[in-house]
Amino acid sequence: MLFKRIEAKDLAHYSYVIGDRHEAIIIDPRRDCGIYVDLTRKEGMKITQVLETHRNEDYLVGSLELSERTGAGIWHADSQFDYWYGQPVKDNQTWKIGNQQIRAISTPGHTPGAFSYLLTDSSGNPWMMFTGDTLFAGELGRVDLMGPERIREMASLLYESIYGKILPQGDGVIICPAHGAGSVCGNSIVSREWTTIGLEKQLNHKLSLDREDFINAVGLELDRPPYFDRME
């Protein structure tokens, strides 16, 4: 099996390559996508699918370029926005990669239509969860991108996603977020390079709050870099 995290350090952005046998899937690729093509070719694998966790504000996703180079299908989240490429992800949709399986789980909050992807092993056991900008190491995704008037609504959605969809997967599940420390997509992401659901339950104080305290803790309007508008 092939598993590789690709880091774009200037944006503290993480993308992921998951491959088994002769197939590979890329999650949240960066724009300069040759690195994914070179890596999978070296392993004798073909990129068959590209999965996006949410519509990004801070960088241009490389899905279209990667699809043009490999013929891979594109599956995008946040289908409420006007996409002109790829197909919308559906809740509980699955993809096979060799003996492994990835399942889409709706986890709104950072954006209205965000998705996480759960990787299970050949026995069907939860193994890794690609959480996009929903859950980071030591932090949760910001909920103010839809405007200040929707902050409380988005914080409530995030609460349901964290407590109802992510934490129940099990303490041993490895969390693979879309960003590390230094990203503007979370207020205070820590420099813990790898984390699990169990570690986050122990060390992330926002995961021990009741609903109202949670909404108040995450429902903040954060600094919005001017280039976000250009990205949109």
C-alpha cells in the first residue's frame, strides 16, 4: 500500500496520496500536481479519483489539472456552489482502492457542504479519517467564512459533525487534516504533525465542551486575508 502526505509549506497545506495495488486516490491536491503523477507512476499506480473535502478559500486546488493529466474523476464537496467541473460527492458514497475502501461522510461547519473521508482496512475497520478543515491538530475549522450572520448556524453544524460523525469513529483512528500549524483556516493549530481522535479528545479542550459552550468557543470572526476574495 502507498500512503503519502504532501506538504505545501508556504500555506501549511496537506494533501494525501492513498494507493493500493494499481490504483491511487488523491485528496485535496495542490495546483502544482506533478508530484502526484511522478509518485504514483514510480509505484506503478494510476490515479483514478480526486476527492475534495470542501471549497477552499486559501489556495487554488489542483483537481482539474490532475484530472487532465491522468483522466481521474473529480468529486467535489460544497455542491451548493456553482461548480463547472467534476461531480458532487454524496453522503456515504464509497470508492475502492485495491483492498481498501474510502467512504464519504458529510461534516458541514467550516463550509455548508464539507465532507470528510474515512479510510477502512481490508477488514472494514476504521483506520484514517481525512477531515479537511473540520478537525485539525489541537483546533477546529473556522466557521466565519459564510459571513458573520451565519456564524452561530455554522458553529452548530460543526458541533454535530465533530460529536456525531468524527469522534464516534474511535480513539485509534488517525486524523489527516488539510492544514498544519500556521494555516489561517484555524485559529491556533498546533505543531503536532500526526494526531488521532483519542489524542484530540485528550488535548483539544474544545472537544470536551457542551453544545452551547462549544458554539461560543468556535463562533468567532477571525482575520480574513485579502487574497481570499481573489481565490473565490
